[in-house]
Amino acid sequence: MQIEKRGELYEVRTGGSTYYARFVVVDAGAHSLFLAHRMGYGLDFGILPMAGSFYRSTRHILNGKVYMVQNPKLPFAALHGDPDLLLGGLTRFGPTALMLPKLERYKRGTYLDFLRTLRFDHNIASIFYDLLKDRDIRNYVLRNFLFEVPWLNKRLFVRDARKIVPSLQLSDIEYASGFGGVRPQVLDKKQRKLLLGEASIDTGEGIVFNMTPSPGATSCLGNARRDVETVCAYLGRRFDRARFDAELTEGDRP
């Protein structure tokens, strides 16, 4: 994909097609920052791609989603189990978390994109040092690395999953091949820290780059509202906030 400013319009070239727009919202996962850097935006940010893997049950176990308590220091969702519609209601357990030096997990050729987006320097080195200096984060990284070691991985994972389902046996789960992707965790060079929440670059020039760790139900609707308000303000249009709230939210709750 290529994005270039052409006068008052942006030219977006992708997949053999070309589009023109007065405002562009880039929601390209880890590649959002890659595209921003190409245009000279967000140069104080880097990307730490975290890959999540899952296990699936071999029998029906849970009727609803069950989460472990989240450690606020960690950049990934706590281990949870929930019935997966794509698995016919079988339970999906996860995620594990492993740093991968690529921007897309199941696509070749994104290693160089990662290096260009990381923009490694002394600030990034300082962030990594501070992260690994923390005992909770260091143990989390090492344990999740072991989750990728054959034979050992499943045995270690089932121990953690028993905190959700105490009766879980080794034969009850198997690796869910093809599940999970890459979540872009943003590194802030100015503050020299890992940003645990979402990150968005609003240039004020008719283009926004979103790097949201959780693209699902957690924050997608809130992000959509934020972006459409930004678009309307830039284009001089009116956003019907009352209608949005009436149709898509539950409004103020006591």
C-alpha cells in the first residue's frame, strides 16, 4: 500500500486500485505505524509485535467466557477460556504471548518492515532494559517462550489453564493451528516506555493512523466513534451523537 498527499486529497494505492479521499483513517494493525513513518509521522514511536497463540479443547467445557485476573504490568490479555463459534462451541484457551520480529505472523517478507518500524536506538534499548529488569515481565517473557517449545509447551500451558478449569487434563486440549495473530505494542521513545493501551496518531492534516492492541469488542466501537467525530470536524460535517448513542450504546447507566 502507498499513501501520498496530492493537493487537498490523499491518493491511496492498494491491490492494483487507486482511491482518492479528503480524509483517510489507517487501520492496518502493525503496518499502521510503518505507513505513518513513510509519510514522516510518528517517528518517536516504535513497534514491538507480540504474537498470540491459542489452544482448543477436544470436548465441550465452558458455556461462557472466563478470565483470569489481569496483571496491569503485562501487555497482553490474561489467560482466558471461551466457547468459540468457529470451533462449534469447543473452548479456546489463551493467549500465550511471544515477541516476533515481523509485522504479520502468517505472511512472509515483513521482517524488514519490522526493523524499519522499530527504529532501534538507545531509547529502544533503554525500554527493553527496563522491561526485562522487572521481575513480573521477565518471568512472563521466559514462561511464554517455553510455551513454544515442543512437548514442554502443552504441559506447561495446561497447568495455567487449570486455574480456569481445575479438572483439565492433557488430553483435553490441543494446539489451535492458525489461530492468533500479531498485536502491535507501541514503544514511546520520548517517554522511554511501553504503551499498554491503544495508540493513535492524529496528524491534524486529514489522516489518522491507529495502532490498537485490541481490535475486538473491547474498544472497536469507541474507536469508531472517536474517528468519525475527528473526520466530521475536519470536513465540517455534523455527527449525530445522540442517534449514535441511541442505536449503538446503552447510554448513561446508574
